Amino acid sequence: MKEPSPSLPPASGVNPMWGGHYSAGPAEALARINVCLDAERPLIAEDIEASLAHAAMLAVQGIITPEDGEALRGGLLAIRQEVRDGQFVLTPDLEDVHMNIESRLASLIGEAGGRLHTARSRNDQVATDFRLWVRRAMDRAVAGLQAFQRALVDQAERYAATVMPGFTHLQPAQPITFGHHLLAYAEMAERDISRFRDARARMNECPLGAAALAGTSFPIDRERTAKDLGFAGPSHNSLDAVSDRDFALDYLAAASIAGVHLSRLAEEVILWSTPAFGFVKLPQTFTTGSSIMPQKRNPDAAELVRATSASPIGALMQLLTVMKGQPLAYNKDLHTTKLPVFRAADDLEIMAAAMTGLVAAMEPDLKAMRAAATRGYVTATDLADWLVQTLNLPFRRAHHVTGRIVVLAETKGCRLDELPLADMQAIEPRLTADVFTVLDVERAVLRRTSFGGTAPERVRAEVARWRERFAQAEESLPPLRA
């Protein structure tokens, strides 16, 4: 590891970046609360990237000499390599990542290093860095959710015809297929992906060049820096550019909803893995044992996803609260907005990875699922529909007749398909033996062929649609930026 940069504040503790206006250093309490290295450490790569674009623009515009432009480029690339090699040392005395980089740059290339900050402020600098980081976090979130979708679709194809009970109010409702159930989460993930993509397009404006709040008198080319950094264009209002954190709120809102969806599946997996359900067996790689009970296989991965989903929700509430009372333009409150986003992004990515692995590795118990589907009179709706379709009963009348037949089955302690025909005819004389064709759970599932339904043929058609979408998404991927 290299020693810290020699360009440190003088003994008085005055930050050299503050110019001649200050003759005394900050109070200890202010120094401690003002240092934001932990909050900004993840922005090092983005800060160097934005600084390279800014330096190149300054040289092209003749604001600095070509020689100084080359010196800045060489110094910034050298710092980037130090970062990659783990040799770049941050010192709290320099307050933040930006000043640490600028100080190190001065130690490497001398006076030219002081020209980098021409025509920009830390306000537009950090706003740009943060946008670059969040934009990449959105891309990572999309990639993680797409991997999750693929795991769901793979399992849905494998178990397209596997019968299980569908629930409402956590009570057996109607028979469905396991594949259909899993594809419901693929739909949720698709909406999550669309939210990240919408937010990415909306935030893709470059603040660089807004300076402190009012723009600059230097003849900068904001279109150039925006293009070099992959933005659609520069932001239109300098006040908004430095004070806006909507992009972070958008990220957290999308991450919160995605986390809720992952948590819902985690909760179902937890229930399914209990002896009371017995629907799935979880692999040892995603469970833990007990220090005292040797028989235990605890669904810790799913439980931790369920708990971790609170992270982006909490971060969203925190950021909304920070932003709600801020006047224009920049306020130091904004330096507290980054760390919650970094943590939430890490948590979302690990949640998606955990659920992807868990879905891919869990093993459903087909017999247990089918047995559960025969309990709770889940074909009652099929019986009511049969009465409407075959006997032309109004649905409300069919519902009433079916309810009485269910009560009779409950009294006898048997399934609907185990009731003697004569017993059912005592309630509705026009019933025939054909009614038993709709009381079997497999047949009931096969009949649900409406668009979006649970029938195996529909599930397989949806799997094919998803596979086509995945293939199209891969073909349309843009080239990776260096």
C-alpha cells in the first residue's frame, strides 16, 4: 500500500481547498459529521470517469492548454490504476473522495492538477458521479432480475403440469399448476424491470457544467461531456441539476417494490418447506442447521431475503424525509443521500441472487402438492361452472347448490369426487354422472384454458413467450462501456 498523498492540510487543520477565507479548522464534531468518505468511497470510479470527460472538454474548448489536458488525463489514469491495484489511500483530512483525488492528482502532475476543477463545482461533480453510479446500479438490478426470471421460467417449464392448490386468504381455493404459480413472479419481476428502465431513461441527463448552482462563464461544451459519459444530454436547469435526487428516489422506489416481490416468494418458500405444507425440499446450500436440534433444515436464505427487503423501503423513507424540506439549490443534507442508496443496492442485488439460486435449486414434492390439491374442496367452483354450463342454472343458483353439496361432503368427511351421485341428486335431481369429470383436480386444471389461465398448455405457451423475450433481450443488448 502506498503512503497517503503528501498534499495534506496544514497543521492548523484548515482544508486547503477552502482558499484563504478560513484561518481555523472545523470543530471536532463538525469534522466527524462532515467527513463522507464512507458515503462516497463507491464513487471513486465514477469520479475519475467524469473528471476525464471534463478535462478532455476543457482542453478541446481551449479553457486549458492541450499539455495540461494530457497531464490531467495521465494523472487520472494513473490514479484509476492505483484504485484498481488497491493502492489508492483515502485520508479523512481531505473530507471526501473528490478532494482526495484532486490532492493525489496534484502530487502526481503538479500545478496542472489544480486546473481540473475549472468550470465545475463539487455540487455538479457529485451530482454527476452519483447519477453515473445509480445508472449502473439500475443496470445491475435489471440483470439480477432477469436471471431470477430465467430461473422461474426454467422451473415453470419443468413443472407446467404439476398440480397444486391455489390459495386465497391462505385457504385452498382452486387447483392450479406449480408452473403457473412461478410465472406469476416472472410477471412481477418484469414490472420491476420496466420501472428500473423507465427511471433510467428519465434520469439520463448530465449535471456536469451546472457548477455550484448558476452555471459558469467559461465556454464549456456540456453536450460533449454528456455524450462522453453516455447521457442523453445535459440537464436544462443548473439549480435543479445540482439539487435533484429524484433519480435516487426512483431507484429506491423500484428497488422497494422489487424487494417486496422477492419477499413474497421468500415467504411462500418458507411456508412450502414446512412439514405442514411439505411442497418443496430446500437444498443444504440455501439452508442452515441448528446448534441443538440435529434434524433441522432452516430456510435461512428465504428468511433473510424476507428481512432484507426492508432495506430499500427504509432507505426510500429516509431519502424522502431528507429531501422534503430542502430549499434550492445544494445543501449539505445531500451528502447523506448516497450511503442509503449504496446499501439498498447491495441488498437488492444479494436478494435477487439468493432467490435466483433458491428457485433453481428447490425440489418440489409432486405427491404432496397433488394431495394438498385434493383437500379443501378446491373443485367446488368447477362444479358450480358445470351446473351453469350443463343445466343452465344461473350462477348464483349454481353457487347455492354447490355450497349445499360441499356441506354434505364435509358432513360425510369425504372429497367431492367421493360423494355418491345419489346424494348429490338429492340436492339437485338433474345431476348426472358426467359431473365427476369436473371434480378431478387434473381435469379441472386442464379446463382452465382461458388467456392467462393455469392449464398446462397455457403455461407452456407462456414459457415459450418468455424464452422468445429473453432471446430478443440478448440480441438488443448494447455494447459494454469501458
